[in-house]
Amino acid sequence: MITIIDYGLGNIKAFAHVYKKLGFQHKVASRVEDLQGASKIILPGVGAFDYAVERLQQSGMREALEELVVARKVPVLGVCVGMQMLGLSSEEGKLPGLGWVNGVVRKFDTSMLSHKACLPHMGWNNVRPLRENGLFQGVDRESRFYFLHSYYFHCQNDDDAIAHTEYGQQFSCAVNSANIYGVQFHPEKSHQNGIQLLKNFGSL
């Protein structure tokens, strides 16, 4: 059962719509009881890092998610701020992240950007997979995905980065450590490429 975490942030209905279209069993979890039977977890997120961490904590689901992901090794996909929360910390806030992936979230260096409207990084950009990974199976190698962010995930372990994007600098836009996956872009807004990626995650 693909379980989409609803803690008040993220495009919950868009994820549910994609999985309904694909024919995957799915549900939305807004309390601990809803996590029962989860075989895959989507952790979406938008907005500020600290606010997202606080909302997840207030939902009462954080400890149960720790049990499922860390102890039981249930696959999880963090999206946008949901990916950033997988790390240790963020330059955007003061609260610690979940610490499931060894990495920190940094702000783009605007001196490296030539764009008139430097931040946020908003719109369509190419994603370059670094090696074979089930998350990108069948995805066009010239793929473009939709981004909206001002901070990026910096992996402490290079092997955890599975795809890069260029925006003034090269940065990790997708990570994978064991059963834990994260993407900085929004697959639920990325048309066929995003649908294929969400299908791949559901099929892992």
C-alpha cells in the first residue's frame, strides 16, 4: 500500500491522482493509525524547512515513520522539502532533520547565477542520472522535471547522489541510501517523466 503522508504540506491530491491513474493501491495518512499496512511511503513537502519539520512532529507521525523507515526498511520517497528533511540539517533553519541520509541542505550561491530572477530556482530543468537506479528506469535521459526551491541537498557521501542538475552549479537533485529515496523536483507536476518515476517507486 503506497501511503502518502499528509501533515499539512505538499501536493497530496496530485500524488493520489497519479497513483489512482496508474492503478496502484494507495491511501493518505494524516495520523499514526493510517500508517498501518504501508509498504511504500511518500513524504512530500513545500515551504520552509523548520516549519515542515515542526508540522511533521505535530502530526504525531514522526516516531512511527522512524520505526517504519529505519527499523523495518519500508521504502520512502521524500519530495522537495520532504527530501531536504531526510538530511541532517539545513542552512534555512535551526532544527535538525530526520537524519536518514548523510547530507546537509545548503542555499544556492547567488553569485554563481546569471539569471535576472536568481532565486528560487523555478521551472523546468534537465535531470542527469549518475548511474543505473530503479527510480529512473524508463525515464528519458534528456528528461526535464519541474523545480521550485532555493536550497539544495549536499550529500556527505557521494555514492548517495543518483542524479544531478545544473543551476549555476551542479547539485544533487536525487538521492538514494538503502530504502530511502529523495528528489528535489516535483514528479507530481512533471507530466510523463514524473508519472514514470512515481510508477518506478511504487514498483520497487
